[in-house]
Amino acid sequence: MDIKEKFKSFMDKQKISLKTPSSQAQLGESVKSDDFEGRMAVTGDSCRKSSLLNDHILTPEAEKAVIDSIESLYFESGDVDVGEHELKKFPQDVDIHVINGMRSRLRKQHAIVSRRVSDLIMQKQGLCSEEMEKVVELQKEIYKEIGLCVEGRRKLAQGRSQFTSASLGILANYSKRQKIASVIRSLRTVRTLQMTDVQLQNLLKAEDYPGAIQLLLECQKAAATFKHFTCISELSTKLQDTLEGAEEQLDVALAKVAANFNAANYEKLQIAYGLLGKTQTLMDQLHMHLTSHIHNSAFTIVLGYVELYNSINGGNGSISGSSFSKMQYSELCKYVNEESFLPCLMDLSKSMWNVLKSYRSIILWHEENEKTSQEEVNNESQDAEEAATSRRYTKQKLEHGLYRIWQDVQAKVRTFILASDLCHFKFDDFLRILDVINKLIDVGECFCGSKSETLRESIKKQSMNYFRTHHRARMEELHMFLENEGWEACPVKSTFSIYQLMEFRFLKGRDLSFTRMSTPSSSPVKKSSGSTEKRDLFDLFNSDSSPFDIATEETVEEDIMANGEAGDSIHISDDDSEDDEELMKDFVDEQTGEAPQPHTRRKFDHSKAPIVTNTTLTILRLIGKYIQMMRLLQPIAFDVMVCLSHLFDYYLYTVFMFFGERGDLEQNLSRRLRTSLKRIQDTLILTSEVSQEEPTDQDKVPSPSISPVVDTTSPESIYGLPVRVVAVESLAFLAVQLEALHCHIEPLIPQQRRTFLQQFYTGTVKITPEIRHHVYTAVASQVIDYDGILNRMSNVKWDINDLMSQHSQYVDVLLRQLQVLSMKLEEVSRVSPIPAEAYNALWECIVRITNRTLLEGFASARRCTNEGRSLMQLDYQQFLMKLECLTKVRPLPDKHLVETFIKAYYLPEGALEEWVQQNGTDYSPRQLNALMSTMTHVNKRTRQKISNLLEEQCRR
């Protein structure tokens, strides 16, 4: 036997012997272990006695150390041979001491583990007792339940023995009866299914789509229930075909709703498609039908007009009527002639309006339906979530469809516009075309917020070309009108206003908020109207009207001519006749020496009717049309405004050239007037020096020549005063109207281009009063013999020593000429009324020139005394007193210059230099030097100093 086997047998015996405590024999050599993890040191100690492990009580720390030293193999729950494991640890050379050490270690570990297990058992003994009691109770319950089962089985056996076969037969018969009744119900249902086809067709004809779909679905459900019947399979196929036919009818009804919205029918379709579970399919089909309707309706309208006017005009030799229907839409539009273009465009726009309005109504229907559905829906149900998903899809589809539908509409209208040449259209027709396009653009902006770039670009280029050609023709007409103008007042009513002209009625009493085509990037109209909310166009018109019906409103004839009405006649009164008689008594005829016969001067009340010429009315009409063009086509509004300014510039330049005498008077022109005339001449007037080979500016026109019938040199007509008044006052009236139209024009001009508008008004329109002053000054310089007055004043002796109470004779001559002029003005005004503004302006010019003449006459005195200066004051006061009876111009122009010049003679030597510095600019150096020469109390040094001061002022 192997030594390991023997030792194993020995160990087993030792395990048995350890069950009972006993004293161990003394060993010859003792074994001592210093390390329980495998490293042992064995020392022989024959004198030391071994002791049992259970005789030595270890501390808890030591016990824990011993337990930790136990190998993990001993804790495994499987079938482990620990003895073999320990034997494998024996060294090759067997040493009894080593074996004893290992044995002592294992005994000590075993003892400590046994003690720990015993302690744990003692701790859990109470819980074990409680659990054992529960086990006993459970055992009792099991015994009780087994008794119940045994009793139940006994009862069942008793019932089985008591029931008879007859009772079971009754139950079987009852079951057969129930099955037969079920079969009868099924047969009745089958018969009903076979009869549903007729009822279904009746529901579809009555447009009860929800009822028809509901009936079909119920039939399909019933057919699926009774599919085990042979006859049902054929019926199911028939029901499926019927359902497909019903869906086709729903699609046809949806196409009708897309073309002409009906809320009741659309609601039925919504319910029907909802029952089919095809709500999303409905939206897809709806957009497809809308697109198809846009294409079909546009083609049908254009084809109708092409065939209609083709048959009226005798047809086209190369194309037959049937061939038009085979053309593409773009090709067909090219055959729309000028006569049918506008009606066709309006019908096309109305058709597109109906499509857009139907789509808008569909969106509103869904918005209202969504509010109602949210109030009735049950958030906990699954159907509510599906309905919410369907509503989101529908809303998204409708929102995306807005822009797509409008793009289709734009494409059709754009193709129609670009297919025709609009250059040969009448201006009024072209404005109506622009009006229709702009209304369509505003409809698109209201529909989906689109700026309609496609439509804008399609009409912008044609509009620019058309307007340039039209403006060139109008300027040539204006040139012809001005050369043939007789400058006679057109007899309009006293209540005449530009708003009575047909071209301006669009500004009076009409809301034009939706008839402007503005620039998308910077629209001044939008900015100006941003504070007020723009009303929805789709709410302004009912189902039978559209924005394009406004263009067909009835026209009203103009009523601007006076036609001899009493209110336009001139009223003459006899006021102030006594003052005139007194003035006449003071006059003495120089040649006869007799006093003239008293002449009763009647004060006349000038007509309040505005003075306009035929050319003025023509320009006003053109301005009205140009403003319409600016409103209707905002992108070229600035170019139109430039052309509009040409009309006024040309008229102003013509009036000045015809009636503004040049020569010495031209030196008196203001810098602003001179600059404006130079600008007009450079930019607008075609000069004769331009070579024919050089390209000419299309905006330039020749300078007009005055008509031979117009006489501006005859003294009998006061040098053409009537025609001058008509020309100047008509120009002033035109300027006033432009000022009134400024509030309508400015919002139409882009913000960055308004500088030109401001320059036009300040540099051209506002210089009209200067034109009036210049023209009337030309008359005033000829109606009085100023040179004769100066000669008479030069013969007056101012170096007198005695002052007489009688004024000088030249004063009476001057007043007599003014009196004769006043009578001539009265006679002229009876034939050609002179407005109060013109009358006062003329007298203002006359008085100014007269005062300047008197000032020059007083300055021509070489010698003067204090009495002579008093005579000057007497003469001038007499002149002023009689002049104030002839005119109501207040204050009298340049009156203070003459009075100041006369009184300056009395200034002391010390104050003279200061006076020259303050008033030197009002007088010429010759006049001031003449004044100095007559002042005997001023020494030569002061005169020299003042002369130097005047020379310095002249150099400045």
C-alpha cells in the first residue's frame, strides 16, 4: 500500500476519534507552524507537549485569521475531494513533522469552523421553531383541502348517477334550435347585402357621401363575417367594385368643390374620406384638382376668345378653328388680338380669383373645424391622437399649397401677358391692364404673402418700353399744341377742380389700397400705411363679385365747361367812384390846359373761375394718367415722375420764352430762376446746333415758336396783357395743382429717389411766382413813359430858396398815365378777365418800377437845398396819396427806399457813414455819390471816405 493511501486511512480514523474529546499522547517531536498560508516552519521540540486545539481558546481576531487562512476549495458546494487535495500537498520526501504541522493546522481550522457553525445554529434556533410551526399549520390546511376535494368528487358522482339521457337530449335539441336561428339571421343578412346596391346608388345621387360610405363599410364588414358562405365571396367582389366606383364619384365631387367651394358638400366629403381612412389622400387629390382646374380654365378662356374673334374677323387662312384646341397654352396666347386682350385678361383674372377664393374658403373651413374638434375630442382615446395627426398633416399640406397654387396662377397670367405686344395699346387700355395686374398682385399678397416677382417682372419691362414711346409722342403733341396755342382762357366753371377730370377721379372717393404695385424690397406705400391694418380682400367681395369687376364700372361724362352760366360773368360795382372823380379833378391836360371830363371808374370783381388753356387741360390730363401709371406700376414710378416733370418744365420754359422779355430785364432774374431755366434748356430742349449725325436724346423736344396770331407788342392790348395773363395764370394754376398732388405723388416714389421730387418742387414748381413777376414786369416797363418822367424831373430845379405849396408838374403827368393805364386795365378785363392775383401783381410791378424811376430822378439832381429836398417830399407825398386811390397794393413796393433816400439828405456828417453801411446795398453807387454831392454840409474828407467805402462794397 502506498504511503499516501495509508495516511489517508489514518486521517479518516482521526476524524472519527475527534468526535469525542480525549487527551492526545505525547509526540516524540513537536510541530510548530508560524504561517497558516502554506509556509511552515517545523522545529523539533521533543521536550514540548502538544495540546489540543479545543483546549486553547483563541481571540476573535485570531479566529478570523484562521478562517481567512482556509482555502476557497473548502467553501465550494460541489462534490470536492478535499482529502485528495491535501495529499497532493505532501512533499516528495515525506517528513512526519511536516505532516503533523499540516494535520495540526487542519484540526485547528476544523475546530474553529465547527464552533462558528454551532454559534450560528444557536442564534437561529428561535426562527427555526417559528418556521416549523408554520409548516405544521400548512400541513393542516392541506389536509382540509383534500377533504373538500374528496367531498366534491363524491357529489359529482352522485349528480352523474341522478341525471338521465332524456335531460341531455333536451339540451341537444335546444342547441340545434339556436344554431338554426343563427343561420336564418345570416341568410337574412345575405339577402340584405344583395339588395344594398340600389340603396347605395340612391345615396350617391343624393350626394349623401357619408351615408353611402358608411353603408358600404358595414356591408363589407358583414361580408367578412359571413365569408364562410359560398355566395358571399362573389358578393364581396361586387362590394369592392362598388366601393371603387363610389371613390371615383367622391373624386368627381371633390373636383367640383375645388372649382366652386360648397361648405356642405365639402363637409360630406371630409366625413366620407374619413370613414375610408383616406383623409390625407383627400388633400392630395384636392391640390391635384386645383392645379388641373387652373390649367383647364385658363386654356378654355383663352381658346374661347381666340375662336370668337377668329370667326368674327373671317378666320386665319393658315390655321383652322379646330387647330387652336390642339395648341399649347403659350402658343394659343399669341393669337389673342388687341381688341380681345383686355376682356380675356379680366375673365382669366376672375377665374383665377374664384380658384383662390375656393382654396381660401377651404382653409377657413378647416380652421373652424379644428376649433370645434378640439372642444369635442377625448384626449384619452386613441382616435384623438390619430385625428390630431391627420389635422397636422392637413394644415401643413394647405399651408404649402398656398404658394404652389399662386405660382400656377402667376405662371398662367405671365404667359398670357408676355405673349402679346402691348406697345400699340391705347393709354387708357394699358392703364386698365396695369390695374388688373396690380389687383391680381395684391390678391396674391393677401392670399399667401407672395411679392409676385413673376408678374412684376413680366409687366415691368413692357411698361417701361410702352411708357417711353407714349411719353415721346405726348411731348411731340405738346410741342404742336404750344406752337398753335392762342393763349385764350378756356371757359371752365368757377367750381372747376382737377378731380372733375376723368383722369383724376381715381383719387376721389375710392379706396385704392389694393391697386398699387409696390417694390418688394422698399415699398413707401407699405411704410406709410403700416399703422392701419389692411383689410382682407377676400372678405370685401361676396361669391358673385371680385376685385376685377371695378374696372367695368360705368363712366361719367365730364362737366367742366361754363356754358355761359351766370355765376361766371364779371360783376361790376360803382364803389369808390367819388374818390376817382376827385382824382380826375386834380388832373390837367398838358396840351389843352383843360381839366378832363369826370370819368366814373367802376370797381370790378374778377371771376373766380381758374384761368386755364386747352394746353393746360391737356397737361393736367397727362399728369393724371402718369400718376395712375405710378400708382399701378411702382417699380417704374421714378421714371414716370421724371417724364411728368418734363411736362411742367416744358410748359414753364415756353411761357418764359414767349412772354418773359429778355434783354435788360434778364439781368434781374434770380439765381434760382436762371439755374432752373438753364437746366431745362440743357436736358429738355433740342437745340438747332446739334448735328444730324450725332445721336439725339429721345427726351428732348424742339423749342416751340409763338403763334403768329398772338400779339405781345401792341400798346392797345397793353402789350399783349390778356394773353400774358392767361399764360402766366394758367402756369400758376398748374403749379398749384402740382402742389396739391404732392401728397399723392410722394408716397409713390422710392425713399432713395425722393431727392429728385424735392428738387423738382423747390427748383421748378415754386419758381412760378418769379415767372409771373418777370412777365408782368415786362409789361409794367412799357406801359408808362418812364424816360419822359425822368426828363421832366431833370428839368426841375431843386436848389430853390422858397418852397411853394404846389407840387411839381411831372407828378401830375405820371399820375395821369397811371390813371389811363387803370382805365385800360378795366376795359381789357371786360373782354378777358384779369384775376385779382394778376391784377395786384401787375400793379406791384408798376409801382416798383415807378418808385425806382422817381428814385433815379431824385438822384439825378446835381444841386439841392433844404427847400428843394422839401419839394421832393411834397412831390412824393402827393404821388403816394393819389396812387393809393388807384391800387390796393399794400404796402407799396420800394416806398421806403425813396423816402429814406430823400431823408438821408438831412443826416449829420457823423451818422452818414453808418447809414451808408446799413443801406448801401439798396442803392447804386451812382445814386449814393449823387446824394453826397448835394450835401453841402459834408466836407471833402468825409465824402472821400464814403467814396472809398462804396468802392470797397462794389468790389465785394
